[in-house]
Amino acid sequence: MNTFNELSRFFYRRSLGLLLIRIGTGAVFFAHGLMKWQNLSKIENAFAHSFGFPVWLTIFLAIIEMLGGLMFIFGIGTRVVGVVLGIEMFVAIFLTGVSRGWSAHELEFLLMVLSFGLALAGSGRVRLVHMFELDHES
């Protein structure tokens, strides 16, 4: 029984859990933003033809996803980034068609929930900014 208690205490690390969630979510956002950036002409055409969006919006979204992903990973401005990226995923789900069903939006839904969750929970103690004591968000 004592071993179970020790193991239980070892795994109760809120900040390390948030770090793993931030790294995973940030890596996905960064990768998707980078993909948009590397294929700007294709993505711009798709956005313009499918949704009637201006060209600059594709560039803006790519930058938001790459920068936001890095900010999640390093724990910088986690609450603000969580709200921005959560809203982006919410809009993406509805723009691409809710009627397409759950399986068409699993990733966007998961990223939306994780982003809003990080906005509510904050970055935790393990973050780049905390190492340099520039920020007091937790």
C-alpha cells in the first residue's frame, strides 16, 4: 500500500502534465501552420475559392498557428494563445461544415478543447518564461 501512495504522489505533477499537453498541442499547431506557410499558393487558392477569403488571411493564419504553437511549447502567453487558437478551431469546424460529421472534425475539435483548456489552466510552473522570471502566469 505504501508503494501505491508513493507512486501516486510521484505522478501528481500538475505542471508536468500541463507541459506535456502544451508541447503536444503546440507541436501540432506549429506543424499545421508550417504546412500552410510552405504551401501558401495552394492554401490561398483553396481559401479564396471555397470561402471567398482574402489572400492575406492564409498568411495570417499560418503565422498565428506557427507562433501560437511555439508560444504553447515555451509557455509564453498560454492563456491568450489558448483563446485565440481555440476560437480559430471553433470557426474552422463551422466553416468546413458541421454537417460532414464528427470524423471530419476530430482533430479540430480536440485542438479547440485543448486550447480552451490551456486558456483556463494556464501554462503551469514549467515554462521558459518562468526560468527567466519574466512572467508570473501559472
